[in-house]
Amino acid sequence: FYNNGDVGVDLISPCDDGTTRVTLNDFWDEDDGGNGALNYPLLQRAILSSDVLRIEGFASARATIEFFVAAQDERAFGEGQTFLFEAVEGAANDLDGSHHEYGPGKINGALQGRDRTTRFAFEISAPEGVGIGTRLTATASIGGETSEFCAVVVVEPALEILVARDSLEP
């Protein structure tokens, strides 16, 4: 899925000049194209706290999301280099079952389209080789159809909040 000189997965025919492009997500996800131009998951944030990796984002209901370390290149949209794990949106280990809208502006520096869909949050033991600064990407699959790779998200450290006690006595 990586190091091929172009996007890792392209569900719409190449452009007139022979190049490929990412197909932005859209409402209701009823498109023509390979695999129904299934919307890719949107990775909103990835947070590493001690040895726990938390990934939050959006995906179609009941989609199987496959998470990857993204190939190191300059593209905003990833190419899956190393498979990490898969999880199902809405499963028992999904910590966020709410519905929200995102877009049409940039998210994590990339235009990703617009959709109103379900949110997800998964926490796993941090896979070997995943640390602060690691770039992640993902695909979604439903009923045998798979999406393009989503825009990358960079793993960030968890914020620590320190509470200072006032040194003045009452």
C-alpha cells in the first residue's frame, strides 16, 4: 500500500493527466466509483499516555477500521506501511458512540470533505514502534468494500495538568 509513487488506494478513475487523487468524504456516502467510493475514516487525534494509545475520530456505523503506521512522505493522506490493529465502530470497545458533523474546512491540515456520522474512540496498548510523532492512517471496510486511506494524524503526548497550590495561608 505504500512507496508506489501515488496514493495507496484510489477508488475513482485517474484524472485526465493520469494522476490519481483522494476522493473527499461526503454526506450519505452514496457515490459511484470503486467500492461505492466508501468514505474513509477520519482520524481526529491520537494520544499516547504511558503505554496506552487512544485514537479518536469518525467512521461509518459498524465499519471495520484498519489502523496503520503511515509511510513517511509529504502527503497529507497516508499510505499504510505497517498494519497495527483493526476495530469495529460501535463495538463494545468503542468508547464514543455519539454522532457529529465534520468539515468542510481542514482537519489536521487537510481537506477531508464533510459528513455527519458516528464518532469512535479506541484505547489499546501502544504497539511496538509507535511513539510521539508517529504518523497514523486508516481505512474503513463495510460489506466487503474498502475505502481509500484517510489523512494522517500524528501521535501526540497526553497533556498533563499540574495544579499549583497557593502558598498563602488562609
